[in-house]
Amino acid sequence: MELKYLESFAPLLDKKQELRSQTNIVRALVISGGNVLQNQRREESGIFSRAWHGGVFGACSLAGFDKQNVERVIKTAAENARTLAKFKKDFKDIPERAQGRVFSNAEFVDPEQVEILEFSKDLDAYIQAKYPKLTNRIVRVAIECTKTQLYVAEATSFERVLPRALIYVVLMTKDKDGLPVSLGGRLGGDGSFCDHFKSVDVFAEEIDRIYTRLMDKAEGVYSNAGVADVVLSADMAGIFAHEAVGHTTESDNVRTGGIAAHNKGQRVAHEKVTLVDFAHTAFGQKVPMPIYVDDEGTPAEDVVIIKDGILLDYMTNIQDAPYINTVPKGNGRAFSYSDEPLVRMRNTCILPGNDSFDDMIASIDNGYYLMSNSNGQADSTSEFMFGITMGYEIKNGKLGKAIKDTTISGVAFDLLKTVDMVGKDITWAAGGYCGKKTVLGNAMGGPALKCRLQIGGR
């Protein structure tokens, strides 16, 4: 659907009313032990409208783009807003949105399902032939593309195509006691399937790396429970920045009394820590999840959340911004056409420092190098818990044996104050997902960090 089709309904919109069309394209496939367990193509399209009146939003959505449906959602959204406004006494108005038209159209080549299946079978066969010690292997494909058009009355129009193509590989074996051990990795990133998956040979080095670490883990030892000096890998720093810190600084958590609400302008981390939610460009390059205009029509800008250890700002939407003393910078994001935009992260990253990885390892006499996680969660107090799927002991400044699966926990703003070394090299995790009410793609990144935290034991 073309943007000009949405704009043709402008005379029907109330002031500040939004009209959004969205198509979500999903291609999914799972092969486990050579057997195809899932082979799916799915598309979902529809129209959404949201009207602002008397301090509240009213919304409506319907599947399909036909004229009758569009007119119906426009009318119903406005009626819902006027009805809800009767119960609203005091409010602050939303800010004016920028004028203009924006096009952010990445190229998306929609693969045939047989192409995905053939590549996945080749990858599975390659793994089976090369690593006979495995007890099983899983190849899971996740291809997605979101096509969005938005028109805001008397303000912004934009169009965006945002594709990602990922393959998750999980390798399995048994340890010396006959217990199952597994380890996974992620291939691909932003763009189309054909941009990444042309030849299995391209991923030989990465799959070798996963396999080598799996074999180390099969011979691994249990970590010792307690507070320990650790080095978090760049991947772990990224997930920590997202889950344990980022969510606490989203305006819906701030407005409901989360820990970040009471710490603006205060020191919450070591002075070496700076945390930014990037909009579309970082370090002179496009980020993995580039957002130029959000799903509310707000031009996207970087949000500097923590600078030199001081909590500076929050991520917000247009409704919350006036209540928390900040301005919206493009964090209103919707998963599907039927969803109202929520306050969501985009590309959250701890900035690199000046310390080398070797120096970080060498500085620890007895601790751990933590490399990857299986899951993670945090609450509004910044208290977190993550499962650790790969790591190594650090003994006398050198890497030792691999460790078995364990957990880490703590309070993020306390942990950040213990950071005393920040790595030079940054890594982006381009295949991240956030499960805040709806599952939405995002990216996270960072350098390796040296800090202290609570680690689980046997």
C-alpha cells in the first residue's frame, strides 16, 4: 500500500489523530535432528487509528486496507477518545509533532519457502557430518519484515520497511556424567535472507566456535556461589543494558514509581559508564534496528540515558513526556497494526572505554568470564536475574575451565557502580527481541565490562 492512500483520508481526521497501516511478514522454519518440525509463512496486515482528545487517546484497528475499514477506524477512534475524555479531569497536552515526510525503506527480498528449506537442510547436514559427537542439533530460521505507513493529521507522514533474517543454531552433547549439555549461537542480522545466507561455508568459523565452546562446557565445572569479580562479554553487557537498566528508564516504569524515577541527576554507575539508546546511527554507521521516525510520528533522536555514571534522561512517548520533564525522541513503537505504540527501546548500548580485554582478565585473581545467557528479567527496582549458558573460570589472571549453566543476580544500579574497566571493542547483537507485552525486535550492544556480582553455584 502507498503512503498517498493514507494521506487521502486527511479530511476525515481530527486534529492530532493518527492513521497507520502495517504489514508484518514472518517466515519460520525449525529442523531438529534432521526432521522438519515447523515450516511457516505468515502475513498480517491492517489499519490502525488513534485520536487525542481531552487528555486521552482513543484507538481502533481492523484487518485489511479497504476504504470502508479505514473510514470506520478513523471514526471509531475519534468517538472512543471523546467518550474516554469525559472521565479525565486534569491533563497535560501532548507536544506538537514535526512537519514533513520521511521514507526509510530498506530493501526486502521475500524468499521462497523452498529456498529457506534447502539452505537450512544444507546447514543441518553440514553440522551433522562435521560434528559426529553431537547428540542433536537444531536449526531455527526467523525471517521478519515490518512495513509501516503513518499519517499524523497536520504533521508527519512516514513510510518504513524494516527487515531481519536470522538463523539460530543449537548444538547438543553429553557431559562426562552422561547429562545433556547444549549451546546456541545466532547467524545473520538486519536485511533480507539473501543478504546473509548464500553459502553454508560463510558460517563455518562461527559454528566451529560454538562447537569448541560446547565441548569445553561438557568438561566444565560448577561455579562457586557468592559475590565474584567477573568480566561480562560484550554480548552480556548488551543484554544487561537492555533488561536491567533500559526497562527501568522507560517512562511507563518511571511514572509508576520505578527506581529510575528517583535517581535523575544522581550517580547510578561508575564514571566510566555511558549508556545510550541510539535511534538510527552510532559510531558513524547505521545501527541494526534503525528508527528514523517512530510509530507516533516523532522524529527519532538518540537518548543519552546515563552519561559518565549520571542518570540524565528517560525514554518516553508523547503522552508521558510532559509528566516526566523530558521530550519524546522516538521511542513509541508498535509490534502489529492492532497495537498501540508502547515505550520501547531501539538500539541500547553501553559506550566503549579504553581497557583491553586481556587487561581485564589479567586483573582478576579468582573470578569468571561470562559470555552468553539463556534468558533474563528485571523489575522496576532494577533487580535482575539472568541464566548463564557459557562462561569460563578466571584463575590468576588467565582463563581456566569452562563452567556449567548457572545464574547471576543483583541490583543493576548497584552493579554499575562496581564497574571499573570498560572494553575498547563494541559488539552489536542484531537479533534481539523484547517481550514487553508484545514481542518486538530490537538491538543491544556494548563492550566487555569488569564488575562484581552475585553468581550461583551447584
